[in-house]
Amino acid sequence: MKRDLTKIRNIGISAHIDSGKTTLTERILFYTKRIHAIHEVKGKDGVGATMDSMELEKERGITIASAATYCEWQQHEVNIIDTPGHVDFTIEVERSLRVLDGAVLVLCSVGGVQSQSITVDQQMKRYRVPCIAFINKCDRSGANPARVIEQLRGKLGHNAVPLQMPIGLESNFQGVVDLIDMKAVYFDGPHGEVIRYEDIPASLRSEAERQREELIDQASAFSDELTDAILEERKITREMIITALRSGTLKRQITPVVMGSAYKNKGVQKLLDTVTELLPCPAEVENSALNLDEHEAPVVLSSNDHDPVVALAFKLEDGPYGQLTYIRVYQGTIAKGSTIVNIRSGKKIKVGRLVRMHADQMEDIDVIPAGYIGALFGVECSSGDTFVSPGLNLAMTSMYVPEPVISLAIVPKDNKAQINMSKALSRFTKEDPTFKCHVDGETNETIIAGMGELHLDVYVERMRREYGAEVTTGNPRVAYRETITQRADFNYIHKKQTGGAGQYGRIAGYIEPTSDGEFIFENSITGGAIPTQYIPACEKGFRQSLAKGPKLEFPITGIKVVINDGAYHPVDSSDMAFQAAARGAFRDAYLRARPVVHEPIMKVVIESPTEFQGPVMALLNQRRGMIVGAQDEGTMCVVEAQVPLAEMFGFSTVLRSATQGKAQFTMEFALYRQVPTGIAEKIAEEIAARKKNAA
Amino acid sequence: MLKKDLILRNPLRQMGYEHEDIIPEGGFGAVLARAGVGKTALLVQFALDTMLRGKRVLHVSLLDPVNKVDLWYRELLGRLAAQYQVGQIRTVWEEILPLRFIMTFKVEGFSVPRLRERMNDLMEQGIFHPDMIILDGLIFDEKSLPVLVELKKMVAGMAMRAWFTVHIHRQVRVDVDGKPEPLLPADDLFNVALLLVTEGNEMHIRDLKSDQNSSPRPVLILDPATMLIKQTAAVAF
């Protein structure tokens, strides 16, 4: 394995669904000679693109899991993480961005900056990932790279600097003009593998010169040498421009834009050149970990091979040979036979087989040095775990994991399915922190929970296909919550005298709503009305009450409990007695605190041709949606709304039929909001009916 | 109670206009200023005041995307609440949010028939019926008079009020009454025109045109730090 860190690029390819990123990755692997044939997503040859390693992804034509792969280009080693485009799998995208040093934002030259591109861009900003933009599908009817560049500036606020301009567009798309070298570049051969440089066509010459001047002007802000050369009218070299552009890109103050058509095999090699020239190597990115010995104070990691190991497991996959753990090493070197510690579990692990992945094929390696991405075999861990050398107590920054908003009951068909289902669930919950499962104590059903309908659908499908677990699913259930809207006092005595030792505890105080969802417990007791040793029991009693609200049995959030008085009995008081008193006090006060039900509200963004704007808004309105705004984009419009999740089931089918299949939407959790009274009554009826059935 | 606090403490109440909406039904109002002085901020405060009084506002922007316009509202409501120490602003926000609809167009894609079509989509389906419309970013030049006349008809027909931002340049010419050139051809259409001017470190809000008799009223300024309207002790005539 080569060890020149400056020649390493860890990149991600992120984009809106159907922007062609899987096709692009496939072409990259072809040109870098990692594969020797090209397959399309949903290919007629029935093979599917190489990065879509899961059978299900091949069938649906979407990328679900981020398969990591590596390739070589111009003496550089490029590790690519293919990321999912659907919002339901956003945690995958975020996890990928955490381990990347740079990214390629793929944009469709027809669709431009779409809603998912905006979400992905926000994520990139959060993790400060420098990026370059690739405007794909320049061969499509309606292609307009100039408009996409404008959108990059206007919608995403990027300082987009085109490094190329197209030669022809739509069906006449022939190649690109390289504005740095001032050459026309054509891609010949059956798969565009032969690059031909020519003079710029006369008709494009003046426009190319104007754009080059603009490019140099933008780049000069990041290089004194380039500025001096301009002022002194010296020759401007390629190196000067590249150095300046690189400096701007690394600071995220410039987004270089290249273009082409991956499907038509045009422009991909130039994109690879841009990746190696302008995106950072691992040493140029500052990574930090949390020092657990010093109250999680951040520690900057060195990216030095010889320092103690710090690595992050960012992806798990269950293969035919056991669990495969994708890791990124930030500091030190993980070598075969060395010992590392999983910080979460404290377990020491002797490193066995190390591999480098190319989608679902693998290559054995001996070491994974700092800055590299590789995979460990047979290591028991969860996604997001940190591995370190023995003696270190560092953890990589924990990632924000949103709470699930939707759940589904699943019932295995037979005993075999039951066993396989358990195996699958155990794997999935480890792979994906947003996917959770539990057994309902009352109905004894297994409940799976996640971030959206499609998210759960995919896992149910994977259970069937990968684990042979046939399951039937119930109706999706929304994760409602209860909370209170006003303060209510309590003064409750728990007294039981039924022979033997009695139980006695009195608790007084009040409950009130809080603005954030957290539970706050405050002890304002003075004078020892309740002895200190019973206070934790009081808190425990209140916490137990939060699991299931007395109103509709949903979890309770946003409550502050203050206890300010009470009484005890020297013989009959106990932890049990005060826990029971707390539960009684809560029940008593809760119903007087005007409890309400909250439901998850989703941010829904619909992109549709303008002529369907009316029907789209009507659909949202029918679903209790609140339309925040409508953005007119010429032939297309973007409608943004907040819609209760409960109303969004089956929305994709309805939207398709209302817009002749021309609209698409994305959805992500936004906030919890109070359910209107009429709906709350309906929910109460449904729950009562469900309980009756269960009984 | 919280909403009432915010309404009562709003310095707009002190401006001395007869209507709480400043302009009558079917009327036009304009805020004139140079770029970056705070035209949008001022109009968003008018809009927030209207929403707090339970009326609906359609914000049409030819400049910014929906998210950016939304941010103006969130920021300014947050700052208003902080200035008057009103708590639980999230509840207020949730309550007034359904009273606002943002529509954005590209300058070149905007036309009155197109706006009317969009508004009909909203009103006929009972989704949103605005009481006030804000048009931010409309270009005022010699060609804009027919557009404004058409808009006037639409606004009157839909029983709304309309506010416009008018961008003026540093070297803009003014008539004898001090009205800047961009507004002159359409002057008759406007009931109220406010000019935002920089005076030292402050931005003063001046009446260029008003329906009212010229009675003394407090000078309002736009605080450059918060972009909120505040009142000074001085009195303008």
C-alpha cells in the first residue's frame, strides 16, 4: 500500500435522487480500471451498476447503503463513498460526510439545484466539507448548465466558478472547453476513454476568453502570485490558477464547476483530474476527537502514521463471511495483528483481516494508515464506534441521531422466520442508528421504527431477501407524544396498610410545561420534609410515568416537575412507597394540566411543473398541510409545506396521479406540533379500538 | 396576551395613522431606500404586525428564495420578542405562521396575470386569502406604470392592501416635494410613501407622502443593529 498522504483523496458523491451519481461512480471505476465493463442502474443486462451492491438497490434503481470503494487516478488514490440520495436515508449521507475530506456535488443540468441537493449542501456545510460541482446530463433535452451555475450561486450561496463550458448541448453535446488550458476536450472511443484535445471552436472562442477572465479574476482573490502576475501582465500559468483555485476550494470559498454527461461517457476523466487537483488530502483537513478524560474537551488529531490510533467505524455490512466494518483512520496506523480498543464497550480487539473495498469485492491489505479508509473483518461493534490504541480515551465527535417518527408492527410468518427476523433486526439496528426496534409489552408485537415510510419498507424488504424472514406488516403508526399546556399542583399521599410492613409517602409540588422536550426534575424541598435518600425514588417514579401518558398512552415530553413538600414515616416509608407516591401524584396532576397530543410534522418539498402548482397545493391542503411558500422557477415550481406525517402515507402515488408523474417530493422531519382537537378524538377512538382488539 | 403585548408595544402604533393598517383597503404603500438600508426589514415588520392582529399576509419576493424570506420573519419576530422581553415566542410563531404565505418569482418571470393566476389557485381552493400583499423587488422605471395600474385593479378587486419596496440610487433626482424619480409616474396610485435615509449612524423613516393631515408625529428610526423600528424623542412635522 502506498503511503504518500498528499496523494490520497477521500471523497463522497452526493446529489438529489436520479441526478445520475451511481452512473457517474460506475464510469469513474471504469476509467480508473477498477471494472472492465459498464453496467447501467436498472441495466437491461440485469447486472446493475457496480456500486449498488445490494440486490434491492439494483431492483429499485436507488442507492441505499454507502458502499465504499477505492480507485487510482494520476498516481492518486481515491476512496469514494457512494451516498444515498433519498432523504429517508439521510443518516447515511451524514455519516459519510463525517469521514470525507471532500465531496462532489452532482447536479442535473435539467433539474438544477433540487430539494435534496439543498439538504445535502446543508450537511456539507455542517461538516465543512469542501466540494466541487459536477453538472451531469448535459446531453439531456432542456440541459442548461448556465442556469444550474446561477442556482448554485442563488439557491445554495456558493461562489460557483465554472472551469469548463459545454461544446453544444442536449443531443448535440460534444465535449467541453477547458477554461484553464484553453483547449476543447472531446471524449472518443466506444466508452469515451480516448481524450482528444483540439483548438477551441471559433464560435466559442470569445465566450471562452470572457469566462476564463472571470475564472482568473475569482481565483486571484486566493493567490498573491496570481494577482501580481495579472497586474504585471506576466504569463499566467496553469499552476498559478490551480494553486489559487485549490486554496479557495479548501476554504469553501470557491466551488469549482465542471460538467459532462456520465451516461454518454463525457467529462468524467476531467472531473477526476479536478478531484485530484482541487480537493484536499487528509492532512489538509483538521479532525478532532473528544477527550473523555477531560470532560470531552476537543483534541486535534495529528494525521501522523506513528501516533496512537484513532479510527471511526462509520458503516457496517453483513456479508457472507461475517460483519464487515468500514473504518476511517484519523491518526496512527491499524495493522494486522495489532490491538485496538472499542471506546464504547471498552473491549480490546486483535485486528485480524484488513481489506480495501471495491463495492462488494475486496482486496486484502496489511495496514490502514492515518487518512485511509478500509474495512475490518469479524469485529463486533456498532456504527459510529471509535477505535483507539490501548491507553487512549478519545471518542470521535458523536453524531446527532434524530428520534424515529414512524413505527410499524411486524409479525413473522413462522418459527423459522421468527429466528431470521431477530438476526436481521439485530444487524439493522447496529448498522443504522435511526432504525430502532422493540417488543410492545401489551400486544407482544415486534415494533420497528424509523425515519419514514420508505425507510421501513426497505428494511422489511431486506429482511425478506437477505435473511429469508417472511413477515407481515401492520399499518404504519405515527410516533405521537403527549405534553401539558399549563401548570398543575399536586399533593398526594400514598398509604397502604394491609398487614405486615406498610407503605407511606407524601409528595407535594407542581408540574409545568417546558419549551424544550426534555424532562426536568427539580427538588425544592427544605427542612427534610422528604429525606434525601428518597428523592431519587421520587424522580424515578415521575420518570416511569412519562413512558406512557394517562391520556392516550403516548410518551410524555416537555415537562418540568418541581417537588417542594412532602412527608415520610420512619417505619413505613421506602423507595417503593415514594416511587408509587410520585406515580400517583403525576396521574393526579397530569389531567388537570390540560394535556394535549403532539404529532410529528414533516417538511415536504415538492418540485412540479408550474401547470400543476394548483393541484399540488390542493393535495397539501387536503392533508392538513400548511404551505410555507411557492417558488416559481420558470417552467418548474417548488412548493414547500409542513404536513403532519399521519397524512403523508401513500402520498407518492397520489402525487404521481395528480401530476402525470411529473412531480417529485422529498420529506424530512421538522417538528412536533399539537394535534387539532377533532383529530385527537379520532386518535383516541382508534387506540380504544386497538386495545379492545388486543384484549 | 403575548401577541397583545407585541402589538401594543410596536412603535408603528405611535406613527399616528388613522388605520392600523396605515393604508386603506385597495391602497398602495411604498418604502423607498437605497440598497441594503432595510426596506425588506421594515416591510416584514409591517407584515408581522398585521399577522399578530390576525390578518393574512402574502409576501411576494422577486429577490430572495422562500427560505431567506422566511428567515427574515423568524429573525425579526425573535428580535422583537427579545426587545420587549416577551417569552414563549415559539407559541406565537406557531400561531401566526399560517397567516403568511411566501411566493417567489424570478424578476423576468413575474407578471401580473401570472400572480393573479397563482393567487386564484390559492383563493379558489380556500387555501389562503390575503388581506395584505408585499411586493419586494419590483423594478420601478418608466415601464412599470402599466404593471402598477394592473396591480391596483387586482388589489382593489381582492379587497387587499399592497406594500412595495422601491429601490433608489444615490444620485436619484427628486421633484419639488422631495419625491424621488422612480415613484413619480405612479405617484397618484400610492397612498403612503416612506423614505429610509441614513442620518449619521441612524436610519430615519420619513414620510414622503401620507393620507393624513400633516400633524406632528414622533420620528421613527430603524436600528441598524437589530433592523427593528424604534422611536426617538424628536418630533417630525
